[in-house]
Amino acid sequence: MLDGIGRFPVRGLPTVVWLGAGEGADGLILLGQRVRSALRQRDVPFDDKPFRPHVTLARVKRDVERVAFAKLMAALGAVEAPSLRFRAESVHLVESRLSPRGPRYSSIQAVPLGA
């Protein structure tokens, strides 16, 4: 279930606004640990930041003005996140390519989830 709004980083200027996982987060964290273990075993480089299950809602440009920053923080404080339930049937390896027009995402491979 997705049920909380937050931001990365927690302090200072946010770069990402997200909707976080509540119920079911433990299963996502376990899945993340297994993926990271498989990457390490294969010497595949990856971002080793702590895994926080979430859906990215928005990215904030680094050069945002103070007035816009204040409005963003006020909006985040006023938003009540809906509780959303869904069933994931696959995990996608996604490549993001940053460009002046914004990030472009491509699904490299999909792996079905099953019992």
C-alpha cells in the first residue's frame, strides 16, 4: 500500500517528492535486498543508498528559487496522501537517461513476480 508523502533528502532542498510504501514495505525491502545481493555477486555497479520503497511523484530542479521552494514545502505539508493498494506482477530494470528536457526512462528487462 502507498500511503505517505515525503521527500529526498529529508533536510535542505528536496530533489524528489515521493509517495511511500506503508503496509507491504517489508516485502519490498526484502526484494530490494535480494536484488542488491544478486548485483553484488555479479559485480554489477549500483547506487548503494539505503532502499526506501516509494513512487516518485516529482523531481525538483536544483536551481529552484527560494519562493518556489517555500511554496513546495507548504504544498507538501498540506497534502493528505491517499491510501493506494495495487498488485505488482513484475519488476522492471529501468534505465534513466538525464537530458536538458528531463529524464527519459526505458525498461531494459521485466522479471515476473510469482509465488
